[in-house]
Amino acid sequence: MSDQEPVFQIQRVYLKEASLEQPNSPAILLEQEQPTVDIQLGVEAAPVADGVFEVCVTATVQAKIKDKTVFLVEAKQAGIFEIRNLPEEQLGQIMGIACPQIVYPYLRGNVADVIQRSGFPPVHLSEINFQAMYEQQQANTTSASLPQ
């Protein structure tokens, strides 16, 4: 590694994508039963330029009553980060743990806002341990690449 100092800077945090569907409205809105809510999260990272990366945290929130969708929200919150002069193994950890921790609170707020603005009580995404999520992904990748 060179003598240069490590660099980690947030360039920008932005809402990259958001969608809301209420395919069974208005009839589903008259239902008295409480919906079940399913939440899926994901993290992806990609280089944008030399030493500059985009890290996205995605959320899919689906509420259903029986087999009918009440609402479906899909959102992708992104951040652009300048990351330089770090060893390769640390780069993966920064993009898989530190960057998502910075971006995720914005995603949580945007998802709750979209759901509330669509006429429903907000769904608050719970706190996420991105370190545990990253370590699990690494373990799954390692076990998947081992010969059977």
C-alpha cells in the first residue's frame, strides 16, 4: 500500500427509485382485518469512477390481507462515496457495512413517508445490523464456492 492516507467521504445521498402500488384499492381499504407485512432488504455496490462507488440499500415492503395485496412499496436509497487507499478486504467491509449504515436511515424515512402519504399508518423499518448481514453474505459466498 502507498504512503497515501485512506480517504472515505460521502459525496451524495439520494433516493434513486421509489414505487407504490395499491392494486386492490379501493375495496381492500374497507377490510377490517389487519394486514400481514413482509419486508425484504438488500445491499448492492458498484464502482462509478476511480475510487468512487455507489452503494444502494433496497427495501420491498408488501402488506397483504389474505392473498390480496394492500400495498407494495419498493425503494432504493443510494449514496455516492469516495473511497481510496484502502486494502481490498477493507473496501468490501466499508461498502457492505459502513456505507449502508449511512444510507439506511434515509431509506427508512422515505419508505415510512411513502406509506403514510398513501393513506396507511407508516411502516417503520427496524434497525439493521449491517455487520451481521455482511458476515452472513460472506459466509454464504464462501460456502457456495466450496466444492461439494
